[in-house]
Amino acid sequence: RKEVEQDPGPFNVPEGATVAFNCTYSNSASQSFFWYRQDCRKEPKLLMSVYSSGNEDGRFTAQLNRASQYISLLIRDSKLSDSATYLCVVFNNAGNMLTFGGGTRLMVKP
Amino acid sequence: GAVVSQHPSRVICKSGTSVKIECRSLDFQATTMFWYRQFPKKSLMLMATSNEGSKATYEQGVEKDKFLINHASLTLSTLTVTSAHPEDSSFYICSARGALGYEQYFGPGTRLTVT
């Protein structure tokens, strides 16, 4: 089983739609969680950290469910510019490193 | 967010030659730097982790004699691909992390093509 699993997609949605991605992680000792965004042939960029209480940044909402070991990202009012691959990332203190999911590809269409 | 630069952005070299890639944290001190490679439509694969002033820790399956990593200062790490082969052609990305927090900030990547 992969340490961090994501549905690779692609998710094809129209502009203005709401879309949600889930991610599961296997290591219950994981401490910190992030969503990164990666555009084609570019480096990943930090989108947001994920806190236990859930957090929101504009159109983006991240949730963490420790009991079920999953993380979610909700994007409201999708824009064409949201088209990218979204990477679920987990930090393990023991390994002192980030572990990346395989990414979920989102395509927002006019 | 913090800024990380990487140089060169693109390099083409012949088989058997060596290529050095530089990664710099421009506005913070990077106590830890990471090197990844990514094949098309695949996830990032961690190659090694380096802490300033100490030897890099390589992931299983990554040859330390082939991928030489130096982290001589808090703002610079280098990756040297020695005796490059066409199968080394990939997108190499570095990231840096400061002393506080777990977020990593990525460089723009280096696209290596070995002919």
C-alpha cells in the first residue's frame, strides 16, 4: 500500500463548479499535511497547509480527518487557472521528510 | 512564500559527461535541502536529503557515487550527475526547508537531457 494515495483523475469540471479531492495516508503518526499544486513541467508550489481544525483560503478549503486518515481539498467556483495537478503531501517526523501522493489532475473547462 | 532558485533550468549533455545543478535559497537559510527527480506524468521521487555541513542521506536505490550532493552552506546545495546516461534524463527539482516549520519550497527545476 502506498504511503499517500490519491485518485489520479483527471477530474474534468466546468468553470464555476465545486470540486473535491480526497487523499489517504497510511502512517498514523504523520504530523503535518499540505496541499501542493503543480502545473505541467513546473515545480510544485505550496497551496496550503492542512490543520486539524480545517482551514480555508479564499475558494480553497482543506480538511483533515485523523481518525480515518484522510485529507480533503475543496475548490469552489473553479477557474480555468485552477487546472493543474494537486499533490497531497504528508510530513513524517520520524523520517523528517515529506511524502508526496501521486497527484490528482484537475481540468477546468469553459 | 520563500524563494528557491535552481540553475541551470535546462541542460543537454552527452553520455559520459557530468552535469552540476545548483539550488539556492534566496531569502532564507535552508538547514535542509532535498533533491527529487520526476519522470513525465509521474510523482516526485525523493533522491536524497542533505543537511548543511553533513553528508547527504540517499534513498534506497539511488547511487550516491553517481549523484553527488554537496550542501556546503545554508543557502546552496549542488547535485552532480556523474557519467550521465540517457536514462538519467529527467526533471530534477530541489527544495529547501528552514529551521522552523515543515514546509518545503521548491526550485523551478532543471530539465536534463542526456544524448
